[in-house]
Amino acid sequence: LLDTLRVAASDPVMWEDIIRTNRRNIADALEDYRGYLDVLENWIRQGHYEEIVTLMRQAGDLRKGL
């Protein structure tokens, strides 16, 4: 949350430049993210808890590696 708020507190004109320069990559990343959210939503709706736990473990491992 703090990282998100830090971005929100930064200069909007700077972010406009970043988005203009990287718009295709950002749009592609958002599309990918939307797909991941759709999968997660379906797992939640269908009660696929083992998949969710596996995903959370993988995310935790990834964060620890940073």
C-alpha cells in the first residue's frame, strides 16, 4: 500500500511522460494482469482453494527473493 501511495504522491506530469514513453508495454502488462485477475476470480468463485494457496506461496517466495 505504501508503494502505491508513494506513486500517487509523485508528480503526475512525470508519470504522463513515463506512460507516453512506455504505453504499449504498460497496456500489455495491464492486459496480462487483467487475465491473472480473471483466473483468480474464477478460482475463488469455484472454490479452487488449493490453486489459490499455491499461488500465494509462489508470490511469497518471489517476494522473499527480491
